[in-house]
Amino acid sequence: MTEDVGRAGRARIRRARIRPARPDRAARPARTRMIAGASVVGLVLVGALGVHVATLSAARGDYNAAAAAFRTQQSAAVQTVTAGESALDAAVATLADSAGKVLSEQPRTDLADAISSATARLSAAAQELTAAESTADSTADTGTLLQLGTGVRENALALSTVSFDVSAGVDGVAAELAEPVAAVTRAMAEWQAQQDRILAERYTNNVHAIGWNPELDQCIGSVDVTAHYDEVPTIAEHWSCGGKDFPDEAGTLITLTGVHAGTYRVDGIVAMLSASRHSTADVPRGHDLLYQTCQNGQSATMSFTALTRVA
């Protein structure tokens, strides 16, 4: 019997050894509470992240709207300033082209004043555009998730407060320059008309050939006789063929065509020589050109009129 008890005891011991251990019932509630707590924290974090994203998205929407409005205003301002600068460039060119080509300087003075005013205004507008572009560059960062949209809103506000008032103020520059430019243009036309009249009325002599007596005897204009006067630049004409009409008053402007074509100023008669008493060595030197004719057709009174080329 003792043996039977021993067997039964050993059997219980063996069964006890192979029976799986049961979890501690008292520990289960604490572990469950930890898992539940972690889930709550996770939900809170997810919720906070969602708020973050929504806030940043709204801020970026505001920024994009401000940026679009900024670019629209900037584009209009640039067009206005560019148009003003083009008008200014044209006005400056007109002022430069009109130098010495007006009968009165008053129109040019008025245009110069208008140019000065326009230059100052356009310069201020250009500075405004530069500052605006600098603001746009500095606000280009659209923010990060951790900023909660604060930086993005600040950038949007900075863009929305940019002013283009100075640029808008130069809208009338082209119109303001138009009248003084037109006045100078009219003044130039008047001057040119006068020059055309003067040119039409100016004495003109055609130097038709290079030669000597045969060419002079053709009586169709002056002849370049330089080769016969020791290479002193000289044109000549018979008195009866036009010599009597050649101007000799100092300061008179004349036009030569043909050989030696150009505009010349008459410096007066600089020598009166006689063919029987003088030689080519007596022909005056140092002048751009000489005009020689025999006064009253007499070789004893050969006049030499000095000419200075002016154009």
C-alpha cells in the first residue's frame, strides 16, 4: 500500500511538472491598463498631427493667395514703369538730337526739365520694385510642419502689405513727356526749314573739272588749277563766266559741288596779283582753298579769295 501511495504521488508529481503554468490573474489588469494608455497617447498624437497639417495647409492657402495677388500687382507695376522708361529714353534721344538744331533753346530747356522730373520719379519707382522683389525672395519659404503655419502666415502678411503706389504714380510719365518732346520736334522742323531756305538761296559754284585754260574756256563753272599753282589748292574761273558773281565778303557761306564739294566760309580776298609781275611763288599759302579770277577780265588784277571748309 505504501508502494501504491508512492506510485500515485509520483504520478501527481509528474503531472504537476508537465502542467503549463497559469498566468497570474492579479497581473492582467495592470498590463491591460498600460496598453490602453499607450493607445490613448497614440490617438492624441495622431490628432495633434492632424491639427498641425490642417493649420499649415490653411496657412499655405493664405500665402498662395497673397503671392498670387502680389505677382499680379507687381506685373502691372513693372509694365507701368517700363512704359515710362521707354518714353524717357525717347525724350532723352530727342533732346540730344536737337542740339544746335533749333532756332530757340526754350523748347529744349522745357524738355530737359521734364526729363529731370521723370527721371527722379522713375528712379523712385525702380527702387520700389527692387524692394518688392526682395520681399518676395525673403518670403519664398512656405514653412515646415513644426511651425504650425506661423511663419507662413507672417510671409503672407508681408506680401500683402507690399505697396506699389510709387510705381502706379508714374503712369502719366509718357503723357507728360509727349508735349515737350513734340515742341522740340516742331522746333527742329522749323530750324531745318530755315536751313533748307538758306541752302536754296546760298551761292553755289560747280567745280566741273581739273585742268587749265581749255576747261576754263568752257565757261560752265570753276576749274581745279592746283597743278598750275605749285600744288596750292586753287579753283579758278573767268570773270565773265561767273567770277564777277563769286562772293568775297568775309563770313559768307557758299556751297561747292563737283570737285571739292562741300560748304565753305569765305574769308575775303587775301591777295591781288599781276600776271606780269608775280609768279606762283606769290600765291598765298595756308588756306583750305583759294578761288582765283581776273577782276574785270584783267590779268593785272588777279584776285585770290580764301575759303575755309566748314562741312
